[in-house]
Amino acid sequence: MKRKLLPRVLISLLGVALIVWAAGSLVLGLFGEPATAVVTHIRREGGDRAETVQLGILTTSVTLSACPTGRK
């Protein structure tokens, strides 16, 4: 009995979490306020990391700054 119950409970919890996430996205889409931001800095790195990286792959870091009251 316990063996069959645990997977069902875990899948049910996952389903509830996904439903809550979808509802939150829907509410933000309907009632959320749009915001503007400006890209302030872009940095590309390649090969400076300690781990093994394939050749030709870059790490890109983008910095955004929010504009107060929607100004650009």
C-alpha cells in the first residue's frame, strides 16, 4: 500500500505546484505592470574558467538597470 501511495502523492504535489505556478503567471500577465530596463553592460568570457569548456563556447553576462517610472 505504501509503495503505491508515495508516487501518487509526489505526482499530485508536482501537479499542484505547476497549477499554482501557471495561475501566478496568468495573474501577473493580467494584472502586472510592464517595466522597462536598459542593458548597461555586456561581457563575454571564453576560456578563463577552471572547468573544462568546449572550444568556441563563450559565457555571456548581461547587466540590466531598471528605468524609474518608465523613462528610457
